Amino acid sequence: MPVSDRLSLGPACPSCGRLAPFIRTQWRREKPFACKGCGTLLVMPSAYTAILMVVVYWFVRDEAQGPLQKIALAVGLLAIALVSEWATLKPRLAPPSGPPKA
């Protein structure tokens, strides 16, 4: 069994509901791949979670003075990352890639 089949932790295919391989959801984003359930070409969009986290950190870094506040900041950034990834990283149908029309 390939590693990508054992690591199907990602979101589901919009056509058949089969889970997308974890490797495809994290690496090689924006490159089409076939669903193992129905063969539909899917693509994972890029996410800008790291940029969002840096912006939030930039605005609140001076407010976190003590160790508990720094822990709260880290937990808050983790929550932002999880919500952002969940909201943006859903497989979409890949655009058709046929020969260019003359």
C-alpha cells in the first residue's frame, strides 16, 4: 500500500467524498492530481496562513509580557492557523487543461 493511501487525513473530494491523500494536501499545492476514488482532477489552493500569523504576531507581540501571556499568544496563533487552514484548504475541481484553442 503506498504511503499516500495510508496517510489519507486530508479533506474529502467534492465529487465522491473520498479523503484526499495528506501528502497532496500539504505539498505540491496548486498542481492537479486525480482522486483515487472517482478519478476527478482536483487541485489544492495555496494558503497564506504563515503571513496571517506573522501579521497577528506583529500587532500583539508587545502586549505579551509574562509567560502566561506568551503561552496565550502561542495558543491564539495556533487557533488562527487551524481555522485558516480548515477554511481555505478544501480540494477544488481542477480547471480543464486541454490544448489551447486557435
